[in-house]
Amino acid sequence: DTGVSQDPRHKITKRGQNVTFRCDPISEHNRLYWYRQTLGQGPEFLTYFQNEAQLEKSRLLSDRFSAERPKGSFSTLEIQRTEQGDSAMYLCASSLGPRGPIYFGPGTRLTVT
Amino acid sequence: KQEVTQIPAALSVPEGENLVLNCSFTDSAIYNLQWFRQDPGKGLTSLLLIQSSQREQTSGRLNASLDKSSGRSTLYIAASQPGDSATYLCAVETSGSRLTFGEGTQLTVNP
């Protein structure tokens, strides 16, 4: 059990560029979550998957954001036409199912210049 | 809309002190409450999970209690150590499997 992994750990991009982040959950965890955290704040929910199905999306997830989880394993989060307000830590998490402990990855720090 | 508040926002204590972190939430219809630790620039580490039917959970020097009806939880840390310095976050799970987090308590334990 290697825990939740995320790649890259840091990403610096210019405004208007597209970026994609990858998350590998703990094996056999069928739930996968994406959260966003800005400095000094708690994480905010973005979306979650049950296997390959995206079951809920927050209103924070604008049309520029898209998440996928093909085959119910790893997940990607893409941000199109990045804006400075997208600068944040993007956290991925996984769990065996509802109501149980949720395990977070180390996060991807995005800086939009 | 669920709101989670953590008090104090920051706390500085000398090594060896026992301390209490507070968390309150506005909607008592929760499935569980989870306490996390976050080191600077890092992800979250799960510390304790309390199901809505439980009153408390213990792990080593940590003890978390839950009073669901009053919308409160406390995290008790015994005999604090410099290595306990971090931000502590509480989060409640509500319908839809989403966690709602507080803003955290930044703890500094001085040697």
C-alpha cells in the first residue's frame, strides 16, 4: 500500500495555458475525490468518482475544469485556459466507500503567472 | 449549507502541555467527523474518524470527542511535543460523500 500519489507535485504555468494533473488512488479504493485548497483555508470539495462514474460536481468546478477516471483506476483533472485565481493546491483523495476514512495525496501545487 | 468553524485559529504552547482544539458545525445531520493533520506545503494525514453514532475515538496521545446534537467536536492532545506542530483540520461528511472542512488550527509546540 503506497498511499495516494499525485503528479506533478508542482506546476507553474502562464495564464491561458491548459494543465492536467494525475492522481493514483490507493489500490482497491473505489472512491476518488478532488479538492482544492488555497492558502490559509481548508480544502474545498470539487468532485468525486465511484469507480469510473463521476457522481457529484461542486459549483466550484467551472466549465474550464474537467475530471475523468477511465477504467475506475487513476484520475486526471484538467484545467483549460488557466486564470490566476486557479492558483491553489489540488488534492486528491480516495476511500474504500462512503462513511469510512478518506486518505489524501500530497497534492499538486499550481501557480498561474 | 454546512459550515465548520475551528477555534482557535492559532495556538502556541510549551512542550509537555495538554491542549484542546475545538471544532463546531452548523448542521448536525452528519455521517461522521474526521480530524486531519497538515504539515506546511503537504497533503492531509488522517488522525481520527468518529462515526455519527460514536462519542469518541482515541489513538495514542490523541483523543477526539463528538457531540453531534450540539454540533461540536474536540481534539485533545496529551503531553504535546514539537513534532506535533502542524495545522489541524476537522471535516464533517454529509450527504453526497463530500467533506466540509474548517479553516484549521495552526499549532506550534515550543521546545
